[in-house]
Amino acid sequence: MKHYIVFLMLILLSTFVLAGVPDTVEGPKACKRCGMDRTAFARSRMLVMYADGTTVGVCSLHCAVEEMQRNRGKQVRSLMVADYTTKKLVDVTTAIWVVGGKKQGVMTALPTWAFARMEGARSFIGENGGTTSSFDGVLNSALREVQAQAAEERAVVREIEHELNR
């Protein structure tokens, strides 16, 4: 009987320990755009779901915008983002977005984080700074950044081509 009780206690203890382990991140493991590990960047990851049923996992808002830019002809059915606090996916339109602050962003010069609840956003702002923003605001900022980066890349390619043709 004593062994049985010890055995049950061990099972219960292991259940509580495993319950505290964060869930694994949905596939794919690597960001489709930049190759970064989406589990390592679980707090900023996003999932783009197209109307044709295809799904693309990315590490950040920057990579999500890049993905959608490269697939302009595909209709986006749903766009999900990780809640910074819980790492669970939420719809981008219902998330509370925090922009700026001292915590370095992922794939961006302007840090952008999403929260499922206002309390999480306020707590983050209290610790790290930043301001809340709408999804349209963060989307437009990310779009401008992606477009500027693409223009810089095109300029570098032209410069290299010019050097090679000398």
C-alpha cells in the first residue's frame, strides 16, 4: 500500500511538472522567410493561413508581411500572432499591440509585440516602455520597413551587377 501511494504521488507530481512545460510550437519549426527557429521565437511567431488552405509559419510580423508581399495573389483567410505572455496564438485583429520600448524586436528595428489581454500589454509597457497601437498601425509600419529593405537589396544587386559588368 505504501508503494502504491508513493507511485501515485510520483505520477501526480510529474503531471504538475509537465503541465508547466510550454506547449510545442505548431509547425513548421523554421520560419519560411528567414529560417529562424520558431520555437526560439515563440513570443513573436505568426501563422498565415490562406484561403486555398495553405498555411505558412513565420517568426515575426516582419516575415509575415514579407510572406504576404511575395504572395499578393493569394487571399489571406486568417492571420494569427503569438500572445507575448502565454505564447498562444490569437487573431491579429483582437490582439493588443505594443510598439517600441527597450526590448529588442524580432527581424525589425522597431520592436512590435502582441498581447491577448490589455493587462499583459500594460505590464510589458511598465517594464519595457512602448505604446499600444492598432493592428493597422503595426502592419503599415512593417510594410514600410519591408519595402525599404527590398529597395535597399535591389540597390545592392544593381551595384554588384554594375561592378561585374566593368
